[in-house]
Amino acid sequence: MAKKHEFSKSDTIITVRVIPRAKKSEISKVFDDGTIKIRLTAPPVEGKANQALIKFLAEVFDISPSNIEIISGVKGRKKIVLVEGINEKTARVIIDEQMLGK
């Protein structure tokens, strides 16, 4: 999770607030500041919630988990996540679709 990356226009940075030990993994809310609240079934121990977050976001964006990197907040609930290969506009559309599909 500590690889170096040169940001490109085809990448996006998202701020995530993780809620571990939820009944199901889902995007539950988008705050006014753009932070995305994500509930995960994984517990916050030994990096399991971080691994679950990467896997969940890979499924949401339909990309490889290797294209997702937690660049800040590895040990906290609030995380900054780099999503490679998805621009910000596309990411927002996908997140909005996830919210509507609930």
C-alpha cells in the first residue's frame, strides 16, 4: 500500500469514512464535502478492513484491486484513496448509481 504514483487525469482521489463490522458492505452516504461513507463487514483488525475496502471499491468501479491504493489513513476510519484508471467524473457517476441502487 505504499507504492509511489504519479497522478494522471485518468485517476481520481476519494475521501472515504469506513464503518467496519457492518451487516453488509455498501456505500451508505455521500457527505456534502464529498466524503463517501462505506460500511464494511470486515473488522478493523490486522488490515482486514483496508483489504475489504480495496476489494469492495474494485468491485464497485469494476477494476483490478491493484488499481486502488489507500494513500492516507491506513490506521484510521477516514482514508484518502487513489483510484487509478477512473476519472473523477466517472467515479461520481458510479458512486451515484450505487446510492440509487440501494
